[in-house]
Amino acid sequence: MVEAVVFDVGETLIDETRIWTRWADRLGVPAGTMLGLLGAMAAAGRPLVEAFRLVRPGFDLDEEIAAWEREDPHGLRVHFDADDLYPDVRPAFDALRAAGYRLIIAGNQPVQAADALAAMRLPVESIHTSDGWGVAKPDPAFFAKVTAVAGVPPARILYVGDRVDNDVLPAKRAGMRTALLRRGPWGYLHAARPEAAEADVVLDGLSGLVAALGADAGTARAGGAG
């Protein structure tokens, strides 16, 4: 039986559209161009930073982020806030808590993402980031930390994410159950890959998660409104 449900962040809980749109504005290209290039990198399995380098040869991500912070210290820049939360997150979390599941957030994010998520006052037990832990997915050590903070055996944890490479496959290797979410570029692309069959459940949105767990997440495949 699943006792703890652990969630990825980007394109699982957070819609990253506004972040990429701000990047497009900063680089001086239309938002559609930026989003298209990012989608192309996701489809090709290439690092997203290569999309930036197509727009601006020689682009250095760390230098640009530092310069952006100096120029706009109080802006969101590459970060997110409550306006970026997918609309199905709060209802799904409330339903899961009412059903008795423990909820945890753990994803590949900078340290400040934990503060942004905490400010949303979501009904979760704890929030963790890769930068805070000093280890990122798909490293097995990340999922060992997930097990440690969940405080239950891996087989009683369901990890929810939008990618097979960073979420489904490494979580399965760690002994967890997994849910693949079909939203964001990776979610749709990865759900069409053969490896998606490794997920215990494939969802179109978080609203299907309670029903999927009730049907036994080890065998169910369910959909919900995105």
C-alpha cells in the first residue's frame, strides 16, 4: 500500500510557461520561438541550455542569471510564485490528504524554490530541493534521500513526475512506485516512449491520482483533467 506521495516540481506542480517567456524577452526572441527551441531540445534529449546557445552563441547560463539578478533584483526572473501553480494541485493535495496519504515535494530545483513553495502553504509535510540536498535526479542518492525523509519503505512511496529519465526509471530502480504525468513538453514526449510502460500509472492531470491510488497504483492506468 502506498503511504507517501512525493512530487516533482517543474511541470508537475509548476507551470513553467512564464519562466520561459521571460527568458524569451530577455534574449530578444518571440516566446513561440523560445518555446519551440526548448521543445526541440526536449524531443532530442539534448540539454536545454543548447536552445539558449542557438539564440545567442557563446551563451553562459550562470553569467546571464547573475547579470539578470543584478539588473532586476526584485523580479521573478528564473523563479516562480503561486501564480504558476497548476490549478489542479491544491484540489488534488486536499483530496490526497483527506484520503490519508502523506505528501512531500522533492525535485531538481534551486534552494530558493523551497521558499517559494513554502509561501504557497500547500498541505505537505516537507519540501526538498536538489540544491539543498547537494544531489540531483536521476542520481540514486537523490531517491535514497526521498526514502529517508518519507520514513517508509520505498515500496510504499509513489513518486510523481513528468519525465521517464529523471523520475520514473530512477524511482523504479530505487524500489518506488511511479506516476508519469502527461503535461509540459517532457510529459507528452516521454509518455509516448516505450519506457513509459515502466510507470505504474500514467495521468493526464493530478485529479486522477486519488482514483488511481484507490484502484491500486501498482496496476492502474488512469487519466484526469489536466
